[in-house]
Amino acid sequence: MKTKCIFLSLMVALTMLLTSCHDDPAPKTHVAGQTVVVMMPWSFNLDTFFHQNIKEMEEAIVSGTMADERVLVCFANTTLKATLFELKAEQGRCVRDTIRVYEDINFTAASNITKLLAEVEKTAPAHHYAMIIAGHGMAWLPAGVSPNMRKPRRQKGDLPLTRWIGGITRGTQIEISKIAEGIQLSGLHMDYILFDDCYMSSVEVAYELRDVADYIIGSSSEIMAYGFPYKQCFRYLLGSPNFQRLCETFHEFYSYYEVPCGTVAVTDCRELESLADIAKRINSAFPSTNQYNDVIQKMDGFAPPLFYDLGDTYARLCADNSLLAAFNRQMEKTVPYKACTPSYFTVDGGYGKIEHFSGLNTSQTSDNTSAATWGNTKWAQAVMK
């Protein structure tokens, strides 16, 4: 009888143990409200500014800016080595928690952008994702294209630095199509992509990325190497973004910067198809020509100009007041937030007056040889055929 009681007791204990294991599954990973991934590819001469950008993000995070958000930074130390780390507020300071060190990765390949985003999703799953991409940039232009400046650039050190996407050599420059492909293959969708690079507030760029992001944020002219003033504006990029305050803060900062020049705009990608439809009607009625290039608002210092203001371009091309009014109404929907200083800075050391500012640039009428492949862009194919 004693043996039987012992046996029964062991069976009860085993049953309770198995039941306990069944009732207590492994804890689930917390899904954040938003994860922002900051991508800083190898850019040769912007390291100092990138470190400053990260420092300002850390200051914003420590100040209590974040609620249910996570911020991951991928910083390229060389052309092939990069470190992915998370910025976390701990006991009144911001720490960098290293997630992974990539020893052989080049973000010019779409597959490597996908690989990065897969790591981001695994480490910091969220209901919403957003990207900040910093570096040198040249809007929609293919890698390796280097337009002529309006006048020879002065000696190194004479001019403040500006930035665009990727590096300064073909092998370190990222095609916009590769960014779109990399994000699409990851299966993620971005609430916004902020380009902290020159000329990236471009209708050609936004149209290329319209299926992988809701909003594109950037500058339609040169942006100083300092980049976005994250200490002041990072809070407006977290959680539910406040794009109006983002633009206002950017404008306030650059209005008093040592080089008081800056343009910023937020493009709603969901409105681009409607804009393209009206642009196509205008181009069908009034064939695109470069005869107005001398009077269209320029946004650069290249020779001949490469980037013109999109709104002013169509204002010159379209001779139908009703059609132009429809285009302008759609532009207001497509670019709901924008701001600019009275002048823009050019990489050759000049300043250009801003009299017309729609927030987006285009190369549609440019006769710069670097724009020879403009017809291959998805925007051109949408509005010219």
C-alpha cells in the first residue's frame, strides 16, 4: 500500500509539472509602436557629422522624447564594415547596445539592404517602421554620374561641406531603385523615409519609392553637411510624426545657421499617381521643352542646371489656366508641408535666390548631359507616354 501511495504521489507531481510547463509558455517579444532605423552608409568625409547626428539623437532620447519607440542605427565604418546598434535610455544617459557587426557588407546591393531590415525586424519588431538615410546624394541620377558645376570649385577647405546619398565614388553610391527593391524584398513598409542628403526631395525619387513608403522627407537643394538638427527635431519623427513642426524646426535652425540656407519638404507618396495623371495631361497638350530653362526656378549650381523646381516647371510649360490650377491643387496635396530660406547654397560656393518653391525638384527640362537618362525614370515613363 505504501509503495502504491508513493507511485500515485509521483504521478500527481509529474502531471502538475507537465501542466505547469504547458501553462507557462516562453515570454513573447514586445512589439513596439514604432522602430526607426537610421542608415549611415560609407560616405568618406561625413563621419564627423554622422557622429554629431547620433549624439543629438541620443540627447533627444535622454530628454524623454521616446515612449513606445525604438531607434536602431547602422553606421558604416568603412566601405564594407558596418555596425548595427540600438540607442537606449538607461539611468539618465543613452547607451549604445551593439546588435551586430557586419564585416563584409555593401549597401549598394538591394539584398544587403534587405538583410539589414530583416535584422531590424527580428531585433525590434514594431507595428510601424521608418527610415532615415544619411550621406551624399544626387536625387535620381545613376551611380557614378558627376555633373559639371557652374564654376570651378575652390580649393578644399574654402567651402562648407554638403551631403548626398552614399559615397563619392561609384562603388559606394546607392541607386534609388536598389533602396526600393531592398525595402520591398524585406516585406516591411515605411511610414516615412527621411533623406538627410542633397537634392533628394525629387519627384523622380519619390515616385520610385511610392510603393515602399507613405512619405518622403528631404531637401530639393544642397543640404549642409551638418544635416537635420536632430537635437531640436528628432522628437517630431517619433511615434506619430509631426511633419509641420519638423519643417518649421528645420527652417528655424537654418535661418540662423552659419550658412543660412536650407530647403525641406514632406511628400505624400499616396498622392503621386494623381499628380502624375495631371502632369501627363499637361505634357500631352504642351510638349516638354527647354525653352523656359532661363526663367524656371533653379535649385543647383550645375552647368547647365540639372534640378529645377517642379511646380515652377509646370507653371511655365502649361498654358491652360484650368489645367494648371488642377496641377497646383494636387501639388498642395502631394507636398502638404514645406519650408525654405530665401536662398539655397550651391556646391560651387554660390547662392541662388528662391522665388518659387514647391518642395520638389525635377530634371524634366534639363539639357545637362547628366540628365540624358531621365527618360528611364519611372516618373518620366508615367508622365511622358
